[in-house]
Amino acid sequence: NGDQSEKFISILTTKKLEEFNTAIRNKIAENIVLPSTETLATIVESFLRKENPTPAQKEEIRKNLDEVSFIRPILIVLLVVFHSFAIFSGAWHKPDGIEAVPAYGWVARAAYAIMLECFVFVSGYLWAYQRETLGRRDNLYKLIIGKFNRLIIPCWVFGILYVLMIDRSNSLKDSVLYVLGGAGHLWFLPMLFWCFLLGLPIVSRPRNPKMVMAFLFTLSFLSVI
């Protein structure tokens, strides 16, 4: 209609042109072929909605993250519970003089059962939300830089503090390797970093679901051997 046409023209005559071109390039990259007129119309409509979302669309976007807001505090509680009872499950060394309590061990194992998997799932879910709903589709270089700043640098900074304040028993070489791989509890951050990098080729190109499942199954198998 006329309003949409005027909005589209205003986009093409402002700095938003680059964003619109990026949206088209992403669509072409996904399909490998030039998009049809119908596909271009869909891209334009999607872009216009993102530029000027209606209240209903804003509400829909907000609701899409309610599940994350719900599950995240539950996972944090499970994390605290596990580490509170970890010495009774064998995950940590139990100090001398503390009596073993089997029930506490079961509590720790129950809290740990799906906790880490869910944390990884939430991270992947938010990443997919940013890519598919918000249109933030970074290339490999931007992904590496962004995740390196958010995951690896904090891992190394707090890893150095961890070694200096808590674990100073290793040699310099062992300490450096320890920090690089994630000292103490920080191992989770490099793991997430590599999950994002390995996941980018899967979500960036047209893919066969069977091949994707085979690839993921192989990774899962390699993680336990």
C-alpha cells in the first residue's frame, strides 16, 4: 500500500540501505540462488516489520523470551545446590572429619543431571533467537571477535585471579595451560565458545537434517570417549 511504499522509499534513501542489502544477501546465501519476486517481497515485508514493529509484534517478541526468564533462575538454583553438596557426590574432595551422607550425594547428582545441558541449550536458544528473530547474523569473523570478548577474555582474566588466589601449586607452564583451558569452574566458557564456532556452519548454510543429526551425534559420541 501507499504507506508501506513510502516507508520502503525512505529506507532506501537513508543509511538503512546497507541493512536492507545485508538482509537480501543473507537470504541469497541461504538459498544459494537469486530470490524470486515473491521472496523479495517477503524480505521487504519482514524488514519493514522490524523497522516499525506493531505493539502486537513487540509483545510477541517479549513473550518469546519468557521461557528463558523462567528456566534461568531454576538452573541457577540447581547450580548452587550441586556445588553445595558436591563433596558428598565425589565431584570434589571431601575434607577430613566430615561424615559421608549418601542422601546429600543423591541431591548433588540430581541437581547436576540436566543442569549443564540446559545452560548450553539456553545459550543456543538465545543465539538462534538473535539470528532468526532479530536478524543479527554475524559472519565467522564477527562471531569469533564477539564471543572471544564475551567468553574467552573473562575466562582468562578470572582464571589468572583463580590461580593466584586459590591454586598456586602448579608450575608456570601448567598454570598457563590451566588458565587457557578454563581454570576451575571456568572451563564452561571455552566450551561454549567452541560450541558457537562449530554451530555456525550448521545454521549458516542450507543443510540436510539427516546430515546435521549425524554430525551432532558424532560430536556427542566424541565428547564421551
